[in-house]
Amino acid sequence: MDELRIVLPENGKDRVSILAAVSGGADSVALLALLKEAAKTNPLILTAAHFEHGIRAEASRADAAFVHALCESWGIPLIAESADVPRLAREWNMGLEEAARAARYGFLRRARVSADADYIALAHHRDDQVETVLMHLFRGSGLRGMVGMKRIEGDLYRPLLDYPKETLVSYLRGRGIRWCEDATNEVPDNPRNALRLNVIPEIEKIYPGADSAVARFSGIAGEEDSFLERMTDEFLSDRALKLPFGWMLELRSIAAQCESRRAIILRAIRKLTGLDYESVRRIFCIWINPDSARSVSLEGGWRAERGRQGLYLMNGGWNGIDEIPLPESGERALPGELGRVTVRKGYGTAVYDNPFCQELDAEALRGAVIRTRRDGDMICPLGAPGRQKLSDYFTNKRVDRPVRDLVPLIARENEILWAMGIGISEKAKLTMGSTAARIELTGWPLQKFGGKDNA
């Protein structure tokens, strides 16, 4: 029993402040006792929190009274709250267990702010971890679900994950510390209780020590998950682009069948969209299967589309750029974080090395505006006869469909003089004796991945 110790989280300060969630059961009482011991030799500010959910009537009130008396005897400040969870479940249209969890965590988060605590300490132990991993497995979870609960997860701190409940009970008995028993824990009326009371004991008969093996597996999964998470963050840093309507994942240089990147791309999509695994797989399928539909619509207003450069993940409308008068000189910021347009006097020479910088005929630009495309837009492509619909011009230039509404245009009425990064019009080109205006677009998001081919 003496080897039972907890490791306090680091917060970069001289001391750490912890709010311990205490229900009165053996797990949470052991947690509070261990934190109280840790406070003797560590710079720790300890506060307890108790939520009385009103489900077990007198038994719940007895638990609350026990926690109040325990904290008072140990000299630990207590924040307590009561609620009528059955009523909340009806109002929130939730199951009783789901509503109790939501109400409890809502209280704990408020209490953490009230106590100015760095972390909320929860009494989840190894048995809880095993149950969690098995529930995730039976629901068809991926690797992340096999990790189960993490020791530190945001403001949540779970220091007891290495210890089975019997160790915590032995710890309390060895010190003569009392706790409360919750009779509902002995009724297999929910998946977790059924696993603990019926399933895991049968598994242990076939595979003695299975609980510790599952916990060990969870630890291994956690290490692999952390590695993949770092790889995913690096991947997103290199290849994810925030756009006004959502995201673009630049996958042009990655073979669609590249198995080594499969897990990372799936994780990246899920991280950007928050969609469930099946939805993410549907998105991934339109990328790896060129014979599939180019786009797919999903829950929550998300739509994904395959382009030449990668995947577009779209959620929410983008109204485009309304007319912004093109200045004779100076700079204009574009809405939607689409960059800045700078106009200055030109040198009278064509620009070949930067598709986002052009010298145009200043006379042709009189009365022109900066905007994005509209129905009826036309362009006279440089070096080509006649006029084209802008939509056909974009198709010929192989501009991905989701990007077409993001391309800043220099236009006069429905005549496009320059589709920035794509091409200029015959009507705006420099001729002998032209006065040149030099226009440059900087900070356009897709410039991160190159020039015209990414426009």
C-alpha cells in the first residue's frame, strides 16, 4: 500500500491548483486522500467538488453529507451543488446517464473557474480504463478509441489510471478511511455496469489477467496514437489551407493509393471537420477512387470535393468579394483573408515570372473594380481569338471548382481584364505607347502551394 503514489501535473507555475471531484465512493475518496498526502510535500492547492444529482433520493443526500463531513474533518475546502437530473434529462431530451454526465461536468467546469484551479482531478482507475476500451472496441472504434482515457486531457487530470480498484480499496482500509457504497453500481442496467459485473469476470476465467493486458494494450495504443497525432499535426501544418468556405488539403504530390499516408490523411480530415469515422471514410474514398463521384455531401452541412490539387472540405457559405474600386495607386485588403492588392506605376514591361503580378494598360483599367466571379462574366484570353465565358476559361485553365469563387478578378462590368494568378485579357495587355499600371496580389491563400496550377 505504501507504494501507491500519484504524480502531480506540471503547469509551469510555482504551485499547481487542483479541484478534486469527490462523489463519496471508494475511488474518489482514495483520490482525495492521495492528493491530501501529496500536498504535504508539494506546492499544491487542493479543493474538493461534489455534485448531488438527485437520482438516488435520500442515498444521494447521504453521500453529499458524507463528503461535506469528510472535507471538513480534513480541512479541505468544498464546492458543492445539487440538481434534479431526472428533470434535466427530460428537458434536454437525453437519457438519464447522459444527462447526469453533462450536468456533472458542467458543474465541475464552473467549480474549477470558481476555485481558480488548473485541473479537475477525476478518480478513474485501471478498471474504468479497461471498461472504456472494451466499450470503444465493441462500438467499432479506431486506434484513438483504444487509447481510452488519457492521464492529462485538457483540464482533466486522472492520476489513478495505473491502479485497479482493489488497490484503492486496500489503501483506504489500511488507513481506516471510510467511504460510501453506491448500490446502483451493482445493477447491470447499463453497458458499463454489465461489462464490469458480467462480461469481464467471464473473460478473466478464460484469460486470467486479461484486465491488466487490456490496460497494457491501451498504453501501447496511446504511444502509437501520440506518434500519429504528431505526424498529423506536421501534415496539417504543411498541407492544410484555411479558406473562407472551409479547408483545402493539398494532396497533389501524394499518390492516392499511398498506404503509408492513409491513417494520417484520415486523421487530418477528422481533425478539420469533427465528422465521425464513417463520414471521414466517405471523404477519403472520393480521393483514392478516381472513378467515384467527385464530391460527397455529409452531415452538419459539410461537403467534400476532389480537385486536381487535393481535397476541399467545405462548410458554410462564401458570398465572394463585392466590388472594390481599383485604385490608381495604393493598396487594398481583400475580405475573407484573400490577400492584398497593390497598384503602382508600371515599368512598361510584361511580367513572366510571377502569375500574381502583372503590368496592364492603365487606360483599360479606368473604372475597373476588384471582385470575384458572377454569372455572365466574359474574358478575351490573351493570344486567343474571340471571347469566352469565364467559367469555360477556368475549365480550360484547369482551375479546381471550389477555388473559382476565390480568384480575385479585375473587372469592368462583366468584362474580366485579369483573373489574378490565371491570365489576362487581350483588352488589358500592354501595347506600344501604353501607360503601364503594375498590379500585384500578395497573401492569397493558395499562393502557399505555388502559382497558376494551384489557383
